[in-house]
Amino acid sequence: MKEFELKYGCNPNQKPSRIFMENGGDLPIEILSGKPGYINFLDAFNSWQLVKELKDALGLPSATSFKHVSPTSAAVGTVLSDKLKKACFVDDMEGLDDSLLACAYARARGTDRMCSYGDWIALSDECDLMTAKLISREVSDGVIAPGYSPEALELLKTKRKGNYNIVKIDPDYIPEETERKQVFGITFEQGRNNFKIDRDLLKNIVTDNKDLPKSAERDLIVALITLKYTQSNSVCYAVDGQAIGVGAGQQSRIHCTRLAGTKADTWFLRQSDKVLNLPFIETLSRPERDNVIDGYINKNEEDVCADGNWQKYFTCRPEPFTDSEMKEYLSTIDGVSLGSDAFFPFDDNIERAKRSGVKYIAEPGGSIRDGVVIDCCNKYGIVMAFTGMRLFHH
């Protein structure tokens, strides 16, 4: 296939629209179902690079959940605890532990379920039946993978009345070294960002505490590769092989750190007994549960515990999750990793990160205030590595 005509571009008025190879060659994809759009393909090609690099760096099946050209989360395949399975709404899936790819997607989709609503999925390995079962019951726009088992493909083709977007990509495809894009009729050209992210990037530890365990190295690599494909400015909190809070596209880095920290806190609080034991009515849909849980934790516009509201969601009125209870719960969190796509200019980022249990940090360094940031890390015994490499993505 030399080109694929799209319904329209970013918006319905942007026509004509297509994808094609500038060199006249064949596209490295097959469209097995559906008709993906312009933004779908932006998500697909960015997300595929992310999971491919995660698999290459850590040797584990990987998955990501993308929305509007940034990941809501990414994860490598490790078995979920029973508590995490319940928080991710996959505790009813028998045989989940037998597919590390399915475990990776369960983690990625389960991290920030509200932002993953209508996601684009990327899988590093051939999609198996268990992974397809997880995908089939979520609201999603499409999936890209290097292959699909016959059973998985058959199941996915029943999604969205047979119109679910399923894309197969050639895992051996390597793009040209130079990439181009146009803005306002003007062509920009640059070399591809082929910078390799691996454990060697974490050797320059600049803090007093230099104890960086293998698990933290893994989590920092997850965070940094996630950031490589996240709209800048961006920071990413990670733990247990998955990104748990992504702060994307903010002009101020502290706003990235706060946004991602709030998402990470919400992820931890969703695993508290108080949230796991909420008495939902059986007819509540999965997206509705996501919204109610977020409202219960973050006290959004609707007080879900108020009289006249709780009856819509619960079989009995739950006790509110008080600020003091949440603060006490979060005070026990430790061992979280944090990556940043550029240097932290002020120590307020470290202060905010510490509140979400951050113990390990990787950032490029290079600020005139590096000393202040390092001193703040030393105050809390945080390990920080300077990578020397900025990871802006636009």
C-alpha cells in the first residue's frame, strides 16, 4: 500500500488528508479493520516507537495507552498484585498472569482510566487472546501491534460493530534518518531522535545517596522513554514497571510536576481499602465507575457522597475519604521514580515530588541552579542522576 486516504486531518475542515511515504515506497503497515484517522495515526506511530523502545531496553512485553499524541501511561509486563488487579478492574480475568503482554496493558490502561477513555493502544508483541479480551471491553479507538493471533484478531474485529481500528506494523521497519514537517507552508528538517535510553544513562549520580537499585533503574527507564514521546514540557512518575503519573504539555515545569504528582497520588489512593470497597451498584458502567472514583478521591464538581447523589452510584452511602485520611495514606508511599524531559530549574519540583513518595530522579541537568536542586535532594536522601540529554517532543 503506497498511501492511505484519510477522512480528514486534525479537524473535519482539513481536507484532503492522507498518509504516504515521501520516497514512493510502501507504507510499513496493514490496516486489518476500520479506517483510522489523522490523529489516530499520530497516536499509533508515536506509541509504537515507545513500546518498541521499552521492549528493547528492558526485554519485557510493553504496552501504552495514548490520547492526543501523548501517553496516559506505559508499562512493561509484570504480574499484578491482587489489590492492583482490583484497582485496574481486571480482577475478574482468569489467566491474566499467563500473558505478560496483557499484564502490561492492564497496567497502562488502569493507571489513569479517565484519560485513557477512547485511547489508542500500542503493543510491543503479537496481540494474544487475553490482551484482546482486555481491549474488547474498554472504550478505545484502535490498536497497533506487530501481529495478532487468529483468535485475538477475530475477537477485536467484533468491536465497535466491526469498525474497530486494527493496524499491523512491520516490526523491522526503520525510518529514514532525516525527518521533515511543514508549519505555515515552511518546511522544517531535523535528524530523528535516535537517542538510546538504557541503564548506562543513569551512571552519573550527583547526590550524596548513590544507592540506585535495579528496580529503580527499570522505573526510571520507563519514565524517560515515556517522556521521549510525551508533549513537552513533561515529567513522569513511575513505580513497579509502569508510569503512574504523566504531566504533559505544560509551559511551566512545576505545573508538570504538580499535575503528574496529583495523578500519581490518585493512582495510589485508588488502591486503598476505602476505594476498593466502595459499594457500587451493579448496573454502573466501567467509565461511570472511573468518574465516580475520581470524584470520590479528588472531590470534583459533584459530591458523590451527598444525599441525592450517592443513590445514583452506590447501594449504601459511603463515608467520605477525608483529607487527613488521604494524607496519612500517602505518607506511607516511598520508592517512586521521577523523570523529567529537561532540567528542574527550582527545588520546588523536588519538594512536590517528595510528597508523592519520590526516592529516585533522572533529569538532564544543566541549570544554573543545579546545586540548589541537588541540595534539596540531599535533604531528603533522594538519589538523582544527571542524564545529560534533553528529551523535548513537539
